[in-house]
Amino acid sequence: MKRLILILTISSLIFSQDVTDSTEVMSTDIPENFTNFGVYIGGAQLGATAVTTLSEGTKIEGVLALPNIGIYKGVVVGSFPFNVGLGYGHRGYSTKTGSSESTRIDNYLDLMIGSGYPIGPVNLTGTFLYGISLGSGKIEENGTEVDYPDEDFGEYPDYGLIFGVNYPINESISLDAGYYLGLAEVNESVKFNGITFSLGYRF
């Protein structure tokens, strides 16, 4: 219940954000529709770095997870523009020991805030992301999904930074790609990372 209250409270702060007379402070470099809501869909090549010693012969590899979906909104404070968002995403990795392979993908609710700096036709972006575990996901052993109770997934928060590139096709549609650098030691065993990609549409 505390987690639900936290989600609803943060969500209301994000999407009830009042930007008074934002059009008066927006420079010509900021699109007129920047403060509108937007949606995105994409995915990620997930990975992780072990913070404890792995068993001999065991290595961590990446795993593809789809989809990442969410909503975002542009906010302008003074003359500084940034985006806040709420999305459904994933964390996970694959481990291999000899001929045996195990894959784990956990589902997360992601809260994010970020901004960009224009360099030619693209924007270099930086985003802080805080992930709340939804206590669900998928585990596969040698390509076969394991019937794993949701309550056994745990509820481990995660947070980190995404360094990326945004390419605006026009004022409404854009492409994004970035590298996620997890900063939290999740379950005292791994730090998540990965490559993210998405297509965004701002109304």
C-alpha cells in the first residue's frame, strides 16, 4: 500500500505540473509543443554487472526486452526545459554456465526526469531514472519459461542514469537511443545496465 501511495503521489506531481506563462519564457530553440504530453514505445538490450564473485565458469550476458512504453511531459522553469515521465520498463540479464543458460527479466515502473543539449541535428540527453519493482517478470531456463510466483520476484528499487542521443524527425516525432548505467546494488548482487531505444510522439 505504501508503494501504491508513493506511485500515485509522484504521478500526480508529474502530471499536474503547472507551468505558468511558459510560452513567454520559451526561446525560439524550444518547440512550441514542448510542454504538451507525449508517448513513447521501445525496448532495451538488458544487462548487468555482478557486485559479488560469480561461480567459476559463469558469465553474465544481455537479453532483449520488449516493450518499454510510457508517457512524458515537457516542463519549462525559467528558460530551462526538461522532460518528466512515467513508464513501464524492465531490468534483467542472462547467465551462462557451460551449456546451461538462465534468463531473468523483471518488470518496473520507471519515474524519470531529463534534459538535452542540442549539437547539430541531434540532442545529447541525460536522464535520471528511478525504478519501482512491480514484483513480476519472467524467468527462463534453457529457453523454457519457468512458472515462478510473482511474490518471489522481490521488490527491489533501482535507480541510475541514461546517457543518450535524441534525433527529432519533426516537432512531434523523435527517435531516442541511450545507455543505462545502474547505480543501485539490486538485492546486493548486481548493478543493472543496458542499451535503450524508443520512438516518441509529442502531441
